[in-house]
Amino acid sequence: MKYAAVAIGLWMLVGVGLQTGVFKAVTDRLTQAASVFFVDSSTPDSLHKAYQDAQRGKGAFKVLIVPGHDNVASGAYFGGLREADLTLAAAKKLAADFADDKNIEVRLARNDAGYDPEIAQYFVDHRADILAYRASQTALMQGYKASGDIASDVIVNHNFAPSEVAIRLYGINKWANEQGYNLIIHIHFNDVPRANRALPGWPTGFALYVPEHQFSNAKGSMAVAQDIKARLEDMYHVSTLPAESHSPTEDQELIAIGSNNSLDASSVLIEYSYIYEPLVQLSALRDATLSQMAEQTYLGVEDFVTAKQVAVQ
């Protein structure tokens, strides 16, 4: 059935047109190690071992922090606050916390000047590769769903990312695969559709999203997310939106955490709160709130990476 699914995916791309080079990209993917379906790319044991290797001086445990949205697509907006600004402020605090652990190499995907220069250049130089990668992973995923090897499961409906945003997210996933990142943390602030956007919505609280359990990076992602949740729960409550109330919530659709099995690293997307909540809206509380959210996230990751000793290989 798996091979039949691959064939379906390939024929879908043939319909798009061989001249795009996408068909070749799909066949190339079948012989590459990254983002392989049905093979674990990140597990609790592999993450623990990577951290212990870093403790022994054998490389570093690599963490990428991605502040959600940017100056072009700034995300949610309420009370004069843009989500992109809040995510960057929180991400900078989280990066500073991670700097306290000499075994962890942390990098911000976006800073005050825009995207990290290397990542920004990657978007330009490898745009065709990113498009081919997105198409190949999507075709394979659709083929596996059509054959029944992967069950389609949508728990929470999300807004679709605009085309350029989606390309950048797939680009970050592809770049992170090539760079060998162990963990990616995406930072967001939530919102909910409502008739009057000038008034607060009804849900409050934080939520975490992780790759759905059929994905290759699911096991490691869920394990890290559970420890982050435990720390955040010390200070805040889980989202009152029913679909998010059992966070970490598994998801197949979010590109950030590896839609279409496009990411090897463990990945957690954190919605720290709803953007209209007083804890971020009130200027007197905002800085302390963001610092606290970042610290609890850092402590959650530290709880995970230091919790288990793995035998030396």
C-alpha cells in the first residue's frame, strides 16, 4: 500500500507538469534521509542522546526559535499590539534564557532587523528547491492518505497561511533539516474569529501544538511539549477553547511543526495566550509576562533534556 501511495503522489505531480522539475524532486526525495515517512526522525531517546553528546563536547544541542509572523504578515492584532511584535519580544527573552545552558546552541530565525541573514538568503537562493520540496512532500502525503496508510485527522481548523508565508515556513523546515536542528520552538499569540474584532473574544489561556502521531517527528515533539506544558501550568491555565483544552494538541496541518512530514526536528508551537488578554494588553504587566512565559518554556525544555541519562554509544 505504501508504494501504491507513492505512485499516486508521483502521478499527481506529473499532472502539474514535468517541466517544473517537481517530478524529479519527488523521486530524489525517495532516496534521501530527511523527512522520510514511517521512519522516526526524532524521539525522546534521540533528543536525550544529542544533549548528552553536547555535554561530552561532541557538538551542540541545536534549538531554533521562530517568532511567529513578521513585518509583512504580522498575524493577530488587538489593542494596538501586533502579534509579530509580541512573538519577537518573547523569543528574544527565550533565547537569552537558553544562553545560560552552554550545551545548547540557540538561534533566532527572526530578529529586530528581520529574518536571520542566512535564512533570508536561503529563501532567495533556494526558492525553487523550497517549492519543489513542498510539492514533493505534499504529493507523498496525499498519496499515503489516498491509500489509507495515513489517516487524515483534523482536530482544530486553522487559517491557511498566505502563499509567501507558507513558502517561508517550508523554507525554514528545509533549512533546519539541512542544518541538523534538534528542536524548533515556534512562538505565537492566539486569536479567535468573532463579529466585532474591537472587543475581546471568549477563550483565554495557552495552547501547545505538536505534529500528529503518524508524523516522523511526533514522538520527540510530544515529549518536549509535555514538559513545557507542565511548567507553563505553574503560572497560567490551558486554553478554554475546547479543541485546545487537552494540549499538547496533535496537528497535521500546521506547516511550522511539519505539515506533510516536512520536518525532521522535534517541533512545538506555543500559543502563549490570546492576544486580547490583559496579561499582554496591559503595559504594566506585559514585559514581566513575556519574561515569565519565556522562562517557563526554557525550564520545561531543561526538565526534558536533563531528565534521563542515555548509555554512551
